[in-house]
Amino acid sequence: MTVAVRFSVALLLASVVAIGFYRLFVAPTIALGAPPAPLAPPTPSALSTSALGAIGLLERDRKTDPSALVRYVNDRDAVVAARAVLAIGRLNNPAGNQTLLTVLSDSSRPDSVRAMAAFALGLIGSQSSIDPLAGMLRGNSPAVAAMAANALGRIGGQPAVDALWPQLSNADVGVREEVAVSLGEAGISGAPALDYAHRKVAADTLASNIFTERDQEVRWREAWALARGYYQNEAPALRRLLTDSEELVRMYAVAGLGRLKDRTYALPIRLSANDSSWRVRVAVRDALMGLRDPTKVDIKPPKVPPSDFAQPQPVPSGAPFGAHPQVAIVTGKGVIVLELFPDVAPYSVDNFLSLVDRGFYNNLTYFRVIANFVVQGGDPKNTGNGGPGYSIPAELNSVPQLTGIISYGLDYDQKAMVPLVDTAGSQYYITQSPQLHLDRGFTVFGRVVKGMAVVDAIAPQPNGNEPVDIAKQVYRCQPVTPQTDDVESKLRTAEIGYDAR
């Protein structure tokens, strides 16, 4: 072989190596944001040979007859039985109603199973369930009564309101929380219509109770209900609440008055423009914009603390994730740490972790940011129209959409403008304040445990230009917060005192 030939061969090999290097390391960087090839859905972490795995398999097939789950409903293990009754609700098949009603009325069953049956009845939403659910509000455990109230709010209508409003004086805080939210849902446009008498009794009871209620978790939910469903009935009460000591109560008071589109309330709303809370000021800005009031409002979010730039220790991809896996999202504004909830949305967590392990989320932008609402990312096209190439079924659950909740985005029916429930893929959103109206259709599968100031600092798209805030790296990490039972319970239920710094 001549020197020239050897040189040519060496040059060719060098070129091949260079091209390989380019394709492996350089090209992906240049092609940042280009949609990847469709992926396969993740393998469930729960084996189909286990009871929970088998239930999940049946549930994800929406054509499953509810009777196929009865054997698990009658399992002696309360965890298995509760999971089975939830699966019946998620199938959204009225044929499962009778099984759920039988479980609900069986006082020999554990409260956790009966409570889940009540919640599941709300998912199916049959009017025939109202009377049995109403009966559960009295003389039952708080867990069962709370989920019965939740279900009644999902079904709505005048009989539901008749059962709900007296329970605003229930001795249990958790029951009162659910009753307040359910009354708010019953009063919205699009819910079964309420006549004047029912609307008045619901509105008046909420408005009177909020001034005597001592529990702050109940009070802000009552304010939410007034602003959501009864702002036209209770404007004087909302005006009084503008100076309340609780941030969320003030925020919903502003929001409710703003929905009236009545310039009579421009001045009291304007007086809240310097509120100490960023979220209240955003609500003031939005309300004044609706009233065409030119008052300038400072809506700059709080400064991100230095501690929110520290990156947690990574965990190897594919490692067993345990009961409470945590994931770090490194952004240009700091680090967000999420705890995921496989106990309430196992396949949703499987899907998220599968995408995290594949590096799917790295370098994707937050393409939708609405102050005091949500930041949304996870789209490989960075437009809101992309995904992984597959969709997964919803796993609706009873964890409310509080601040810092992560849920999957969904496709929408463009004519009816309602979410299409089983269309989750890779897009996710994180809430910047409670968004309880999203509980009906969106799957909660985790919550921010550190870096909430970073979530608030994510910038909206300026004037339709390309967004600048990016999830640079997303990876599994070592837990950064305690994971004791009391902390885990609060993480799934509490807003007041919630600290994700």
C-alpha cells in the first residue's frame, strides 16, 4: 500500500470518527428542541403478577368491565381493596356503581376502602349516587364523610347542595374543607343549574362561615368557593375580605370582585396594588386590566434564595425509586425539586421517571407561563403541540391542586373546550397557586418540595417571542426533605404553612 493510499485511508477513518463524534455530541446540541422519534410507553413498575399490578393493567384498559375488579374489591388487604374500587371509578362506567355503593354502605369494611368508594362514585358521577353519598355525611368517619362531600361536588345540582351546606359546621376540618370546595364547584357555570334559593343558601352560608371559621385551610377554600361560584351573590363579603390577614383569602377576594367587571369596585381593588404578597398583586393586576384601569402594579416575583441554586445529589437512572422518589429540575433561575406520588398515580410516575431517565426533558423550554397560574413544559417541539409519541390514561385522585403541584397537560376538545382526559404524554405543568378547578380532569402525581421561588421566577414569553427559561437538566435525586408520615400527609393535603423553599 502506497503512502498516498495509506494517507487516504487514515483520512477516511478520521472523517468517520469525526462524523461519529459530531452526531453523538455536537449534532444533538445544535438540534436542540427538534422533536425526537416517537417513544414506546413505559413498562409499569408494578408487576402484572401482583394484585396492584393486575389492577393497574385492568384499569388502563378503559374497555374493562367493572366486574373484573370485584375479586380485588373483596381482597382482605385494605390497600388492594381501596385500589380496586378507585380503578372502578377511573373506568368511568356506570356499571360499576352498584359495586361501589355496596362497599360504601358496608360498615364492616375499613374506612379507607369506603372513603375510596365514595370518591370513585364521584368520578362516575351518577345522579343516583347522591342520596347514598348524602347519607355518608352524617354519622360516619371523617375520611368517609370528606370523600362523600368531594363526590357530591363533582356530581353537583340542587340535591347535592341541600346535603352539603349544613356540613360547613361539621366538627371535622377535613370535612369542612371538602364541603367548601364542593359548594364552589356546584355554583359554577356549566354545573347542574341551581335555582335562586339554593344559590342563596350556599352563598350566604359560605359568606357567614368565613368570618367565624378559625381553621385557615378551611377559610381560604371558602374564599375560593365564593370567588369561583358566588361572586355575583356575595360582593360585599368579598370586599370585606380584601384586608384579611391570610394571603389566599385576599387573593380570592380580589379575583371574585374582578369577575364582576363592575367599576364600582375599582378603587378597593386598586388599594390592594401594594399588597405584600406577589400572588395578590398579580390578582390585582388581572382584575384592574379587566376593568380597563391603567394603574401600574408591581408583579415582580420574590427573589430566589441562594439555597435554591444548590443541586441535589443524583440517583442512578433506572434505580428502584421507592415510595417517595424525588426529581431535580435545573433551570437558569435555580433548582426545583419535586417529590412524586406513586401511591396515588403509579403509572403517571412510571411515565415521568421513564422520560427523566431517557433525558427527554433536558433542555426543553417552559413554553407556557401564566403568572399566579402555572408554568408548563415538557414539549419536545416547545410549542405546546408535541409529546413523546404516545399517551397514557389518566389517574384521577383525591390530592387537590395546591401550590407547587405537578400534573400532566392534556389535549383539548377544540369545540367544547374541555380537556380530553386520557391524553397525557410528556407535557407537565406546575401550579403557582391553588387551582382546585383542575381537580376534575387533571392527574396530580407530585409536588414541589424545594425551589417554589424558582417556579415563580420562571419568565412568561414576552410579546410572543421565544421563551428563555429552560429545564436544562432533569434527573432523579436524593431526597432533600424528610419523608415521615406526618410530612407526607401534609404534602398531599395542606396549603397553609406549606414551605417549598
